[in-house]
Amino acid sequence: MKKTIIILAILLVSSAINAQKVYSVDYKSDADVKVFVADYKSDADLIVYKCDYKSDASGNDGKWYFVDYKSDADKKIYFVDYKSDADLIIFFSKYKSDAGWKNQSKKQLMY
């Protein structure tokens, strides 16, 4: 029982340390999550800050690092043209401090 708890704790900590590495796919069928980019912060489920370095990104809190290869990604996303087609609505912010979830019920999409 103790070993199970320790293993679970290690897995949780290691997943929180990993960057939220994202890859944008070309086909909807390849995506884990369909994403719509909102024009206004108030319309978004998640405020995203696009990091320049993998080390700047963090767990599931809206700091995304876009990887060059699909195999390196934690999540594969597809950008849709219509809000009604999306699983998740995001807004890209210029500020790292803005990043975070506005709609907690959608948080599981990026785990």
C-alpha cells in the first residue's frame, strides 16, 4: 500500500514538472483536443501564454510550448474555424501572468 502511494505521488509530481508541450496537427482526426482561438479574453475557457522555451512552460496552467515534432507533444491540438466545433476555447495573452483556467470544468482536456 505504501509503495502504491509513493508511486502515485511521484507520478503526480513529475507530471506537474513537465512542460505543457503542444503540437498543432493538420487534420482534425489526429487531434486530442479541438481548439478555437477567441478574440476576447472574456470568451475563453483557458488563457494561454506561448512560451519561447520549454523550461518556461509548466503543467496544466496555460503556459504552452509548441514542439516541432508530434512525438514530443503532451497534447496534439487542431485549430478549428468555428467556436461550435471546439472542445476548448482559448485566448493567447502576451503576458505570462495572465495564463490560467477560467473554466475549471474543461481542465481535464489538457491532462
